[in-house]
Amino acid sequence: MTTKRERLLSLLLAFAIVALLAIPTPAGIKAYAVDSAVSQKIADLDEKIAASQEKIKENEAKKKEAQQNADTIQESVDLLQSQINAYNSKIDVLNSQISTLNKDLTSTQQKIAQTEADMAVQKEQIAATQSLYADRLRAMYVTGNVSNLEILLEADNFRDFLNRLEMLTRISKHDNQIIKTLQDEIAVYEQAEATLKQSEKKLVSDKEQIENSKAMQQEAKSQVVSAKSDLDSKVSTLQTYISGLDENSEELNNYIAKARAQQQAYMNQVNANLAVTASRGDGAYSGTFIWPVAGGDTYVSSGYGSRWGTFHYGIDITSGSGNNPIVAAAAGRVTISSNACSHNYRKNYNCGCNGGYGNYVVIDHGNGLLTYYGHMSHTSVSVGTYVQQGQQIGNMGCTGYSTGPHLHFEVRVNDGTARSVAARNPMNYF
């Protein structure tokens, strides 16, 4: 009879203990209220971060469009610059031609001046010869010898007559020869002068044509330079706009970094609360964990230990479907259950939700032994609920810092030490 009574008392005590475990303690309720408020702050920051990230994406799209426009305009600018360079080359050639013509024109004008000077000298010589001849005639007139006939008739004899005739012939021939030579030279100079002046006229005409061509090239160049200046201004405006977008994106990235730092601070607060409210001990567990992912086709995609230059404090379990039910590895009380993350998709960055865990659950198994279930699409248990081993607590997802659907499963011991010491290899518990 005593044995039956003891058994009955033992059963009643067991039920009482289970009932007590199923009811949240006041400290747990208070901690949950604090954690819920903190989770809400994390979620609020998450919305602001998401809005900032969306704005950054918009900035990148606007920047891409503006840069494409700038590149297109720059192509036109480069084409116009090529045209300007071509005009400059043509103008340089024309300037060279004008310079050559100026030299030729100066040389021709100098030759004309020299020819005119030489002609003046020859004309002076002709005038001098004519003056000398006139003086001789005047002298002959003054002395009474007014004609060649009289000179000849005054001869004393025939021989004297012949001598006088020869003298007159020579004088006349000499004078005529001098005058003719001078006249021939003047004719040559006049012809040379006419040729040089014709050359001068052609050089002036050629220079005028080239200068007109140069003016046309300069006018065309001026129009191209003006068009290029307008396009340069547009490119500058677009570059200023792009710089503004970069500055805005930088400000948003700075805000995101600060917001994530604040989220981490909030997460540290949650962990601090958990360290106070969760059981404490050395984590000893007499039973055996079951696999936390129900359904088949599951495997460990990343183990416990060093990974990518850091330390991975749990194991990643994935499956072909990526949406398997997540179950409690062992019985215990739910101390954290958060559905604050809405980013259930692949990403190679930390969205900041719950320190990167995304939607997650923490179960206290007593004696300081805690299990963490991260990246779930959603959780299906509430804080304070006592769950049985194998009971579903959510579904596999891709929330938080997750590059693909999987469960991040951690085992920790709340012995008052840091995470790197408190973390345990989950594979030792199966």
C-alpha cells in the first residue's frame, strides 16, 4: 500500500514539475517583455536598413543610366574634338601657306622695288646722254656750225672732208647706240616689272583666297567648339549628379553600418538577458539529441570550426527541398522565438536581423545547455512554451545572413563564459 502511495506521489510530483516548467517564471516573462521590445527595435532598424538599401539600389540604377548618358555624350564630345583637331590641322596648313605667300610677296615686292630703282638709274642715264647730245648741238649752234653739211663743206680738202664725215658718222652712231642700249635695258626692266607685278597680283589673290578659306575653317571650328562646350557642360552636370548619388549612397551605407552596429548592440542585450534568465550549469546532458531537421535528403553543408578565415560556432544543415520542418533536438523551454526578419531569400550579406540569425529559436534544456535554430522561414512556438523532443518549432528558411536555405544549429553552455568558449560542437550530442 505504501509502495502504491509513493508511486502515486511520485507521479503527481512529476506532473507538477512538468507543469511548473511549462509556465514561464516571472523573471522569464519580464525578460521576454524586454526581449520583445528589443526585437521590435531590431525589426524597426531592419525596415530602415531595407529602405536605405533600396534607395542605394535606386541610386545605382540612376547612376548607371546617368553614366550611360554621360558616356554617350562623351563619345560625341570625342568626335567633336577630333573635328576640332582636324580643323586645327587645316588651319595650321593654311597658316603655313599664308606665311610662305607672305615671304614670296615680300620678296616679289622687294624685286619690284629694285627693278624700279634700276629703271630709274637707266632713265637718268638716258636723260644724261640726251642732255649731253643737246649740249653738243647747242655748242655747234653757238659756234655757227648748225649742220653736218656745214661741217663737211668747211673741209680744206677731200681728205679732211672724209675725216669729218667719218667723225660725224661715229659720233652719231655712238650716241644712237648708247640711247638704244639704254632703251633696251629699260624695256627689259619694264617687262620684268610687269612680270613681277603680275606675280605680286597673283600672290595677293592667292593669299586672299587662303585667308578666306582660313576664315571659313575658323568659323566652322568655332561652331564645333561651341557645340563641344555645350556637351562638355552636360557631361559635367551628369558627373556632378553622379557624384551626388555616390555621396548619398555613402551616407546611406554609413547609416546602415551604424544601424547594424545598433542591432548588434540590441542583440548583445538579448544575449545578456538570456544569460540571466536561462539555466546555468556545465551543460551536461544524459540523453541524446535527435536530428533537428525532419524529413529526408538532409546533409551537413558546413561543419563546426574554422571557416573562411573565421570560426563557425555551429553546423549548417540543408536539404534538397529547402523547407523541411525544424524540430527540437531535445525537450526544453523556449527562451527566444523571433519572427522579426522578412528577408527570406538568398543573399551574400548580413541583413542585420537578430545578429544574422534571422528568424530563430533558442531552447533551454536545463543545466545551462541551450540550442539555437537559425535562418528559419518562420517559427511556430512561443517564448515560455515547453517543447518535447521532436516537436516542430518552425521551418527551414533563408532569413538573416544566409546564402541559401538551411538550418544553422548551435549548442551553447550558459556557464558565464564568452561565446567562443561557451559554444560546443553539436555533433558530439547526437
